Amino acid sequence: MRTTLLIVAVLCAVATPALSASYTNDRFGYTLTYPDNTFAPQPEAENGDGRHFTALHGRADLAVWGGYNALNQSPSDIAGETAANCTSDAAPYRLVKPTVVVVSCLTRDGVVYRKTYIRGDTLTSFQLTYPASEKARWDAMIGKITLAPAK
């Protein structure tokens, strides 16, 4: 009997997907998906390029935005802009490819993780910032946040 209950519990846990919430930006056509009951969406920016989300528990801030690459920045330029805020205590994590840039590092204010997608002349980014004291909680959350840029 106990074995049967354990099997049923495991099957239910596997079959139940994690709930998620999403925000779709009409101006730039991207969609941000994040774990439900984790962030409270704030009002969309007046220019319609994105919005902030504040953590329901903890002090994290999640921001998402789109913009035009008016300065014609290369992927390396984009990575360098984010990495410029990093402290020299530890080398930042950097992934620089023609269509995606990821930088994560410690700053004076805590931890920053930024991912930017490059599609033609449009840049779509999300950034999660949080105190270093909450690193374990939010590092585990990063993989559950997805950004689907416009195609």
C-alpha cells in the first residue's frame, strides 16, 4: 500500500508542470516567462519598451526591455557594457555569440545576470539583480526565466 501511494505521488509530481506567468510586450513582440508567485509585475514603462518585476519574497528585481541598436553595438560591446559594472573580485561569466549575450557577475550592489538577444537592429534583454546574500535562491531561479524575442 505504501509503495502504491509513493508511486502515485511521484507520478503526480512528474505530471504536474510548474506554473508560470508571462508578460508579452506589444511594441517589440517578445515574451518573458517566469515562475508564478515569484514576482509582482510593475506598470509597463511609459514608452512601452518593457517593465520591472519585484520579488514577492526577497529583494530581487527583474527587468525586461526591448530597444533598437541605434549605436550599432557588437555583441562584445553589449557584454562589455554590463561587465563594466562588475567588481574586480571575480571574473564575470560571459557568453558572447552573434545572436545572444549573457553576463553575470558581482557588483557593488549584489549580483547581476543579464541576457540580451540580438535580432537585426533590435535588442531584447532581461536582467535579474539581487543581493549577494540571496545568491543561492536567485541563482536557482535564473534557469526558470525565459525570454522569447520577436522573430
